Amino acid sequence: MKKITLSIIVIIAIITASLLLTNQNQAKGKQSKNHPNHNTPPKAQIQKDITPVADIKGLKFNIDAIEVNKDTNISYTITPIYDKGKIPKELKELKGLEIVSDVDNSIKVDYQNKILTALKDINLTLKAKIGNIISNPQILNVYWEVNGHRLPPEPDPKVNNATLLGVDVNHNGVRDDVERTIYRWYSKKHPIYIAIAMEAAKSYQMSLMGPDHYEEAHKLISDVIGCESYYTLFADGYGEKLLIDRSERPDGDGLLLQVLNTKARAKAYAEYDKSLSGKIYNGGWPSDYKKNCPESIKEVLK
């Protein structure tokens, strides 16, 4: 009888201890809800810099320049607008935000640093956009300038190729698409490269103007070739630096192909070339090559 009583007492003790442990765990759970862990920020704190798109009724978009050189960075700001017209501080984060241009592949945007870069020299209309919400437009006039020389815009190919001489809006004797190609090829090299290529292009362009211009065109290209030869092969013999790499010819066939980019232009140049057949021209000495350099080339060497 004593053994049975003892067993009952042990069982009751185990049950009592289990109930006490359960109550303690439940109490801790309630306390955890009322006093969250300080190591985990509340949800509102995590999202404090994110504005729900549903709350935004408009976007105010601004850029810090209206005219800029191609490949130059400019800053921008985007501010949300709400129903009552209140304009709060600028957004630090807004998912789905983008800046769009009316010309494809014309801008590059660094959203983290709020910087955009114009990649094409053309007038752009820019807008900020998120979902169906579109901001006010900003007009950005983009030009292309190299060493103080502003390049003409890229001409319409149909208009440019409709005539032998094409489009030359700055009237410098070089077709605009050819001028842009020259600066794209040589803008990071010594200025003599551009100067020689531009004078050569003038000569090639002149050769397309008919027999009355053949002699002038030939005289110019002869002076250009001599000048290029001097600064490629002979200048060091006269105590000067060789400024042009022997593997490169700014006045060479690559440039000529750019000028003669249509059948009509190639045919006109063939007529010019044929007119030179049988004629003898005195090339002179290397010292004459330098002396006969066109003035625009001498200018960049000062």
C-alpha cells in the first residue's frame, strides 16, 4: 500500500512540474510580443526611406543643365508630389523609378548617385517615370565639342547622299559626316592627325566639284601628303619630333573611302584621277614638305 501511494505522489509531482513549465513558456511568449528584440528594427523603421507608389500622384523632375557637351555627367533630382500638392524631401529610394529619353540609347543613368550622361549630340526630351506616373519633361540640348571645336550634327543620310557634295552646315569644305568621323578617329591623338585629315578631306571633296577644281585639289593633297611624310619620316633628321606613327596615315585610303561612300562620288573621283594621268609633278625635298604644309596644320604645331 505504501508503494502504490508513493507512485501516485511521484506522478502528481511530474504533472505539476510540466504544467508550471508550460505556463512559464506562455508568459515569455506574451512578454516577447510586448517587448520586441531591440536588435531587430520595427518594420516602419526599415522602410522609412521608401515611399509607396500608390501614395504618389506625380513626380517633379529637374536637371542641373539645359546644354551640355556629349559624354558629360549632369545631376538630377526627382521629388514625389502628393494629392494636396505637398512636396516632401527628395526620395532616397523608389523602386521601379527610371529616366527615359525620346531618343533610344541616348543617355546613361547612375540612379545611386543621381547622375545622367548624354551619349548622343542631339536635343533630348527627358522624363522621370514610375509605373503609369510620368514627370514633367526636361529639354537637354547636347552638342559635341573637341578641343574647342564644336562638331556639326550628324546629317540625315538620305539628304546627305542625295548630292555629290552632301551636307556641310559649317561651310568648312568637309562633309559633315566625314568631319565627325575624323574627330571620332583622332580626337585622342596629337592634333596634327585631325589637321592633316581635315585638309585631305577638303582636297577629296574639291575633286568632286568638276574639272575647274582639279588642279587646286591636286595641289592641296600634294601639300598634305608632303607634310604628313615630313612628320612621319623626316622630322627627326631636322631636329624635330616624328609626330605621326608610320602605321597610320590620316590622309590615307580609309579617309578616302569615307568621302567616296556612294557610286556617284566614286565615279566623280575616278574622273578627277583620270585627269592627272600622264602629268609629272615635282615632289621637292623634305625641307620643302614642311614649308608647304597647309596653314591649318602649321597652326596646331605652334
